[in-house]
Amino acid sequence: MARHNRRSFLQLTGTVIGAATLGAGTATATTSDSRFFINLRDVDRSEVPDDVEIIHDLSQADVLVARGDQERVNGTTVADRVINRGDDRTGAVKSRSGPTIDGKGSSHNHDGAPKNSEFQWDKRVQDVSNELTDKPGGGKSIHDTTTGAGTRVAVVDSGVYDGHPDLAGVVNDELSENLSEDDYDWRPNGAGDHGTHVAGIIAATNSNDGPGGGVLGTAPDTEIVSYRMFSGEEGKQGDGYAGWVKAAEAGCDAINYSVGFPAPYVYPDDYPFLKEELRIAEQVAAYVRSQGTVIVNSAGNDGLDMTPESTLSLPTEADGVFGVSSTGPIGYGWGGKHSDNEAKWLTGNRLEEPTATPAFYTNYGSAVDVSASGGNADLEALSSNPDAANDLVYSTVYETEGDELSPAYGWKAGTSMAAPQVSGAVALVRSLRPDTSVEEVESLIQETASSAPGGETYHGAGHLDLQQLVRTADTRGRGRGGGN
């Protein structure tokens, strides 16, 4: 099947699939309204001028997010950067709308319109639950051992729409917070449904009682805390780091941060500020880890070799950040002789590429700790065959009509979708072994990861293997007197 470079991909999808586009995020080269970071390891707090406004006090990590005249601060400062989700480059692919929550969708085969869970190849291949329809009652599943109960995951993103039936009761509205400088709450405010899609991958409950059913997350009994860092299409890195610190102090087991600087803002020779940005990220990450919270980050969607000698992809390459690359199938439920039979969508000779194949867009290299399902695409097919979107990741979204939001489902692809697979896995581990350290959780995920096409370059320690992970965590937890 055809492969295309990023430029040709954008030319194809820009006119074919017309929904919001969100992926790992993109940073502009501009500064953020005179906002900047002050590194307290180089600046005495008492010497910060009184007319410099402190937006976020992250002194736990020796960092301040400030506004004012940066030149008046003697010592190390670096501009707070804008992350723009209105740019066409923000996603690996353009989003595609799916059925509404009432189950209205086109018929795909002899048994009528598909159930929403039939599109969830990412959960089916991991045997997350026998609620999924490919093998009901077919042996023990992940959720027979744990559903993530007793855990908490922060989604630092564009906000989470909790009006979706599969996210009802999932979001902690007391801890959730708007970290941007607008006057609204932690729910989406102009940056689209990226955070809602991510939250569904982690914790959707399959509670929609419409004819199409719902979708199911990796850890449906975990609690989501929504920290909104985007106001309109723009977010600021400093607001994201404030979310990291708040999440750690709220006792979150994991932070899902599907945000980062893409090319060209990865070349320190061209953009020297990246080296100071790296210091800030590492200081905040070190504090967060000291509080017991795992930081899970999307590796980026530029097909970039992340080698420290020539690139600096932030925050993935910062010490203390767990980087996740993306994989996906080609041919899920389309283009083959079994495309009319959902029971065979993950079997037989129908898949041109298996689900652990590196996605065409994913960043790779030494900063990748593991890979996970983020979606893939045959770009020629995607431009002409609606069913080719099945290779993307299907989750909770919303539709907008005026000021009103209504729940729906849709497809996205990117390392943004791979990271929450791992954040959900952290919740599963911590539900079985609550006292496991950050280092132990990360090691468990890496030790139990499976081999996959492309090897270490694309997968780090390997491809996320929930079955082996949960089995190992459960066994070790029971050995220490834990477990469910």
C-alpha cells in the first residue's frame, strides 16, 4: 500500500477529511505575551523585580512562570512558548467524525451498523475486556484482573467534555482546573476535543445505552483529573508544567501529556533556547517524579529520529519523561475479503500491516521508552475510502453547534493517541500495586513489552503488552500481600 511524505499527506487530507485536527501539538517560534520562565537555580527569588508578575509559582521545582520585562531579571530566563492547535500541522492525520451517541451510522455488513466497540482495534488486540464483541466470553481478559480502580490520571490538555455518557462520573470536578488565563472552567474552550479523545482512550466506561453502545478505555475505573492548558487554539508551555505540578500534588498516578514541540523547533543549533527549555522540563519532571507520578508523553508526529546529538524533541527527550511512539494497522475492517465480518477484523489475511507496525508519522530513536497503539494510515486509501479511517484510533469526542456541545465518537491518529494507552496501563499497575515507585512502574511496562517490527529504534523496550504487564504486576503484588 502507498506511503507518502508529510507534505503530500497534508495535501491529501486537507481537502478530504474535514474535522478538527489535533495530534501531539505544535509550538510556534514566538514568545508568549512577555511570559517567561525564571530558573531559581540561577536567580535569587528576592532579586525578582516587584513589577514582574508571577503567573505560576513552581518553586518546588525551582521554576517560576512570570510576565513582564524579561531583561530586568538578572540570571537565567527563557521565554514561555506558545503551543498552537489551530495549525494544520498539529495532527498526524485529520480527525474523522464517527457515529453519534444515538447509534446512527452507516451499515457496514450483514448485521447492520457497527457497534462502536467494533472499531476499537487498539483495545481488542490487547484483550482489554470481553465486553468487546470479537470474542464474547472468550477467556480471561485484562479487566477480569483490574479495571484501574483506586487510581487517578491527569489529562493536561485541551479540557475534557464530561457530558459524554462514556465519561459521565469519570472526571473529578473538584480537582480539575483551568490553568489558562481565561475565565472559564476546565472543560474544553476552543481548542477542540483532543483532551476528550485522550480521556476516552484512558477511561471510557462503555456506558452509552444507545443502539450503537459505547467505547471502553484501558482503565474504566480510574479517575480523570482535567487540567486545561489551552484557551482557544493556543496553550502555553508554562501552563502545562503548572498542570504537572498540580497533578503530582493531587496524588495522580500518571500525567498524560500529549503535547510537545515538533519540527523545526527540535534543532538546538538553530533554536538555542531549547537547551534552557530542557533544563526547565527536567527540573519540573524531577519534582513530579519525587511525588510518585509518572509523566507519559507523546513522542511526536514528524517522523523524526530523536538523537540527542542533532535534535532535542521536548519534552520527550527530557530526563524523567516516559516517551511513547505510535503504531497501528493497515486494513482494519476494509479492503479484504473479511471486511464484512467484524469477528475476523483482527485475524486472517486482511491486515496489510499488523497493529504493532510503526506508524508512518511517528518520531523514533533513543527517547522512545515503549510504543503503543496510536493509529496508522494508508494515505491514498484514506483520501478515497471512508472505511480506511478504521486504522485510526476510535474514542470519545463531541460535536459543536453554536455554543452547544453534543457527545459523539470519532477517529484520530498520532502519538497523542499512543500516550494515553500507556497512561491507562500505569493506572492498571497502580491499582494492583499502589505502593510501586515511579521507577518500578516504568520498569514493569518496559520489561513486559513485546518485540515488534522495527525493533528498538521504533519501540524502545518494546510494544506495550497489557496482558503480560497485568499478569506480572498481579503476581508480584500478591507476592507482597497486595492484589485484588
